[in-house]
Amino acid sequence: MIRDWPTQLAQAVLVLGVAPLLSGVTRKVKARFLRRRGPSVFQPYRDLLKLIRKETVVAENASWLYRLAPYLIFATTWVAAALVPTFATGLAFGAAADLIVIVALLGTARFLLALAGLDVGTSFGGIGSSREMMFATLAEPAMLMVMFTLSLFAGSTELSSISAYMVAAGAVLSISLALALVALIIVAIGENARIPVDNPATHLELTMVHEAMILEYSGRHLAVIEAAAFVKLLLYLSMIACVFVPWGTASAGAGAVSYTVGLVAYLVKLGVLAFLLVLFETAIAKMRVFRVPDFLGVALMLGLLGTILLFVSRVSR
Amino acid sequence: MALASPVVLNQLAASGVALLLSLAALAILMVRGPRTSQLIYGACALVCAALAAVGLCALFASGAAIGVVELPVGLPLGRTLLGLDPLSAAFAAIINIAAAIVSGYAVGYGTHASEPRRVVPFYPAFIAGMNLVLLAQDAFSFLVGWEVMSLASWALVVSDHQSAENRRAGLIYLVMATAGALTLLFAFGLLAGHGEGYAFSEMRRAANSGVGAVVLLLALIGAGSKAGLVPLHAWLPLAHPAAPSHVSALMSGVMTKVAVYGFIRIVFDLAGPPAWWWSIPVLVVAALTAFLGVLYALMEHDLKRLLAYHTVENIGIIFIGLGLALAFRANGLGAAAALALIAGIFHVLNHSLFKSLLFLGSGAVLNATGERDMEHLGGLIHRMPVTAVAFLGGCIAISALPPFNGFVSEWLTFQAILLSPQLPQWISRLLVPAVGATLACSAALAATCFVKAFGMTFLGRPRTSAAGGARETDRWSRSAMLIFAALCLLAGVVPGVVMDALAPVSKLLLGTQLAPQSTQPWLRIVPIAPARSAYNGLLVFAMIVTAAATTALIVRRFASHALRRSAAWDCGFPDASTATQYTAGSFAQPIRRVFGSVVFRARERVEMPKPGDTGMAKAQVEIHDTLWEAFYAPVIRIVEAITERLNRVQFLTIRNYLTLVFAALVLLLIVVGTGR
């Protein structure tokens, strides 16, 4: 347990450091696809710095919840991200919190964000909160179904063990896993407010969901919430990487060389996944809000199907 | 150690019930105004605290024989046997902890009652009835306690008898409670078999699995209607909100738990070994209850009724745990059965804590504003800060979000679901993942529902002047709510303690128990094996606090400290009218479209005036209570038709009446004659 602490700490710092870069890379790639030059990949860091140096404007009737929420949202998202193995498995806190906890921590963050959206009492905040929660009612069970499938395979709900199982098993070909992967990708797109569910770059009133909730935020509060969004994107991509492309990830206490290999492999995986995400985003148009439940419902059904197939087809461990 | 001996504990518990009953009698004589009701409520709080302590002692001291106490009074046919075995001790501890805190709240809140004599005498009797059900070791005392509980709570429901709505709620409640008690009577009758006797110990000896299936069905109807299983829930969202708020808290948070106890006692303890298919109806009904309960809650704008519908959802979650335990037990999977049972009972504790808290909060809001309708509230976080903090804690807990307690029991239930591929029956294997998906979906819907409940009530701007002029509630009520919120957090942070405390229950009912959690390092819980799954609430809580504190420190160190208050931005068009805020109805609209169009046959109609016409546009929403229409409306129609026919009997001539009496006499003689 004690031996795993440095890995855990390094991991917590790493996700924080890399998250803005990941968003910078996706924005850059997207700009290139759209034949723009795009800002530097380091622009998100500059944005965050700019925001925390600015004066914070708070609406007159905002309560303490409004001012506290950004920190709690960021904290829960960060803790969840720190629980996903990145370059090495065997995290100190892995034994404290499994995949269900990660999903639920993100749920806590969303709950607080939706409340913050309602706090000032404007119509846009309400529209954002209401729609975000509606998406979540399908995305969250879909995510849990993916979790069911994975843990039935690995005989464990811990992400570290699942990842380790996937490495040991080599290339597992299974219908359930394929269904789970598709479901997880759909959930990741929905949860991170990407096209076709939501557009992170929009400020067109009637299409905003995530942006509408945080419309009133400014200055340091906005910086913290933006950082949480960066971390959340990183979390989902890391999760896909550690479960479905686990190769290269160092095992617990494997030594400096493996750790370096793991780190490089992790960054490469992130880059590839970000590229694929942007490719998908550029190729598709945004959906109407009430088409989104169909989209997320597909994820839920695929996840459920994957789980039922496993339940029926094999004797579990 | 004389105090901890089972007989002494049982005597203490029985005298606690007697004390509560005498408090009820005292209240009839004594209560005139606020001071005297405060005294009675205070005494109730003390007695309940003592009963909770007795329950805990009995739970920890278990292992020895339960030492049943026989009372000299009793019904002609049966004996009155009272005693606490681990199952009833666990439930006694759970319900009396909640009842004690609620009584403390009532010391402050109960003074606002306009007619205290309609409320105060029934309150101790209600608690006494619930305790009697738990103490009973024979069917007669059980049913007597059950009826005392039902009738006292009925009297509390109709305490505000001026409103027609409350009288209707009271009538429906009375009918359902009577029907439920009748089915339980049949269940006990079947269990007693041929002249074996009505003591539980004798029923256990007589247990023959031939009647087990019918008993399960009867228990599901009898206890299930009291607990609020769909479709027998219809009375619950009418009756629970109609009572004064501290009584609503007891009915929703505590009385439904007594019903769950009744189900466990009959099905797990008395009915003998289960057949594999017993779990199927339980799981189907439970999953439907969880899902429909939360959907109904989302459509509701009345704060107390929303909470009552949520009780229906949580009862579904509890019964999912119990159904899984039945399935595992029938297949001889002891450890998995223990896990599922503990998950269910853990949720019983959790629900008693956070649902009581939320009802107390709604009472505080009702008292401060005179409003239950969320469309008329808003902005109370500024006017009632302490209530808001406690209510927020309850909302997070009931939405099953870490680090609060609701999450732990759902986590345990999910772990139990993940063990169910071990079940050999293919129908269970198909059903259980679907139940899991339903559970996950209801958890997410519950979070939506409580964003709505908290957001519309406490956040935003006040929608009416009543909400704008609200005042924080009294000291007693505030402390009671804060204690509940603290207990919610505590049970979420150190769940291992609760699981260990409940271990004797699974030992009693299933013969197995989970590995003790107290031996685990760092207070984590490990239901099956560390490699499989583990959860550490304390560490998660500590991590969140540390991460938030670190972030706040860093931001404080490097960020600009300038902060300006200004008008809301709202994309440049801030509107001074509070009517432009999102309402509870508009918040739920996406859910209504996605789920409601099928479940409630919800239809929306927008009528726009013609171009150039300055008339108002109209938006109408039509929602059907499909369950009421499918199950209750036909029954009511049939009953009405029959009574219409029978009504004629009232206006016969004396000759016809005499003929009827004679016919009845002949019929009875024939029946008696053939019976010989």
C-alpha cells in the first residue's frame, strides 16, 4: 500500500498537468480539419491563467453554494480522474474506490453543477441544468452497464484489476466487449458535451447545455470549472485507453524504465484518441436536443445487451 | 452484565412501549397548548432514545437465547409474547433513532399545530404501535401492533380534517390498511397450520413449504401495500403528505420500514426455505416500484408529495436487495445472499435517516412560507441557511452520491447484482441485469428529481412574497435536521460499522454472514474479496476535502481576489421578473417528454394566437395517472355498482326484511349442518 503512494501522487499531478494540453490538442486538430490554423496547443493554460487573474463578477442574489460549487466540482472530478490508471496500474487509492465510485463521483460533480446553474435564477441556467440532468438519466445507467460488462469479464469492479486482466488476457475478442466499447464512446461524447450532443464552442443560446449552466460564472470560478471540464475529458479518454488499449501500461512497482515506457505509451494513446474524437466530431452535425435521448438510449441498450449476453453465456467467477 | 441479559432488555423494551402508550393517555388529559405538547414530545424523544439504546444492546448482545417475555394480558386465543431477536433489534434501533430525532424536532415544530389535541395523543400511540410490531414474537401481538400503528397514523393523517383532500386521503388509507392487515391475517393463519399455535417459534417449527408460495404472495400484498410497492402504493403519496410534517417523516421514514420488517419476518424467517422462483415476482415488482416511483416524483410539484413518491422508489431499492437475497438463498449461495440482505437493510437505515430529514426540511419550509408547491417557492437558501444546508445533505444522500450514505447501500446492491451470474436459472440471469439497469436508471432520475426539489425550493429568486419573507425555523428543528444530516454523512463515511452491526441479522436469517469489516485496514468495506471490490468512504471523503482545499488554496494564492456583485448576466437580457426563471414544470419537461409520453401518456399542447393577435398563448400539459386508471378506477367502479344495487335493500317493507332474516337463518343452519 505504502509503495503505491508515489505512483498515486504522480498520477494525480499528471492528470492535472496534461488535461489542458489534451484540450489544446483537440482544438488544434479540429481547427486544422476546418482549414483554420487554430491557437497554440498551450492556449488552454493561457486561458486559465488569464481567467484567474481577472476580477470575478458574481450576480447579486448568488448564494454561498454558487461560490463553493466550482471548487467541489473540480475536486470530485479530479479525485475521479486520479483513480483511473494512466501510465501504471496499482494505485494506492484503487483499493478504496472502484469504477462505480468513479461514475458516482462524476455524478456528484454534475449534481453540484446543475444546482449552481439554478442558483442565480435565470432562464439559461435552468435550461442547461434541466437538459444536462436529462442526458445524465440515460448516460449514467449506460456507463454502469459498461461497468457491469467489464467487471464480469475481469471478476472485479476495480479499474486497476480490469486493466491488468485485459493486459494479461491479450487481445480479447468478444461481442460484449465491443458493445461496451461503443456504449462507452457514446457516453464519453455525451458526458463531455461534444458534438453531436452539445458543442463546447457554442454560445448560441438555444443550443447550449453545458455552457448555459456556467453562463453566469466568471474569473477564478470560471477557471476552476473549465479546468474540471478539461480533467473530465482526460478521464474518459484515459478510461478508454486503460481498458481497451491497455498495452504498455506499467504494472505496480515495475521500475523506472517501465514507468517511462508507460508514460510515453499513455501520451501516444491520448493523442490518438483525441485525434479520433475530433475526426468523428468534424464528420457529424449537432443533434436536436430531443434526438439526444435516442443517441444515449442506444448506449444504454448496447450496454445492457452486452451485460445480458455475459450473464447468459458464461459462468461467472 | 445483568443489564445486557436478553430478558432484562426485552422487559425494558416492553416497558418502553407501555410508557409510550401511557404518554398517549396522558396527552389526552393534559394537552391544552404548546407548552404541554412540548412536554409530551420531549418525553417521546427520551423514551425513543432509550428504546434505540435497548435495540442496539440487544443487537450486540445477541447470540444467547432471545429470552421471550410473556405478558399476563392477552387475547383469548393466543398468548402475548414479546422479545427482541437480532432482526427485530436491528429494526428497533433503526426506527427508534429516527423517531427520537423526529420527536426532538417536534418539540419545536409541534407548537405550531392549530389543534394539538388532534395530533399529540396519537403521536406516542403511533410510535408504540410500531415498536409493538417489532417486539411481537407471536402473530396476535404483531397484528395488534400493526393495527395500532395503522389507526394512530390514520388519525394523524386526518388531523387536519377541514380539507376535503385530506379526508379523501384518510379514506383511501383506511381501506388499503384494512385490506393489508387482512392479507397478513391470512398469511399468519396459513403459517400456523393445523393447531400448532400462533407464536413465531411454533410457526417456524410447523413451516411446511406447501403454503410458502401463497404466504409469499400474501406478504407481498399485505406488507407491500404498507411499504408502498407498486401498484399498491396509491394511498402513500396521498396520506403521507396530508399529516403534519413530523408525522409525515415518521410515516415515510419509519413506518414503511416496519412494513419491510414484516415482509422479512414472514418470508425469510417464518415461511421456511424459499423456492427458486420466489425471487422473480419480488424482483419484478421491486424494479417497477423503483422506476415508477421516481418518475411519479419527477412529475410532482408539491414538495411533500414528491418526497412521498420518492419513498416508493426507495422501497423498490430495498426490495431489490431482498429479492436478490431470496434468489441467492434458494440456490444455496450463502455469502451472496448475506450481501444482498445487508444491502437491503442498510438501505432501510439510510432511507429512515434521509427521508425523515427531507420531510422535516419540507415541514420547516411549509411553516416558514405556508407553501408546499415548489412553483411558489425559491431563494430560501438566503432566508433559511441552516435548513438549506441540512436539506442539501439529504438531497445528496438520497441521490446516491458519494460520500453520503445512500451511495453505500446502492453500491452494495450493485455488488450483489454482479454476483448473480452464479444463479443457475436462466430466467434470473435475464432478469437481474435488467433490474440492475433499472436501478441505475432510477438512481440517475433520483438525482434529477432532487436537483429539481432543491433548486426550485432553495435556489433562484423567490417566486412569491411568502417565499421572500420566510424566516429560519426554530432551534429544536434546526438541530434535529443537522443531526440527521450528520448521521447521513457518518453512515456513508464509516459503512463498515453499520455492516458489522447488521451481521447478526444475516446470521439469524441465512445462517451465514459477511466477513467482519472491522478487521479491514483504513475502515474500508470489502463485501466479498479485496481483489473483487472495495470501497472506502472515509478515504473518498478525505480525498474530496483535500482536493477542494488544495484547489482553493492555490486559487487563493495565485488568483485575483477582486470580486464584484452585479446584476445577473443572462446573455445580456436579465429580466427583473421572477416569472422568467425555470420552474419545476419546465425543469421536468425533458423527462416528461422522454419517459412520460409512454408511462403517463403525457401530451403537450401549445395554442398560439394568430399573427397580429395580441391575445395570450396557452401551453397545456395533460398527464394521466396510468396506474390509478388501470388498477383502482375499475375496482371503484365495480364497488360503486354493487353498492348501488344493494342500496335498494335499505328501502324494503318489514315483510321483506323478515323474509331475508329467515332465509339467512336457514342458510346458516344448512352450513352448520353440513359442517358437522
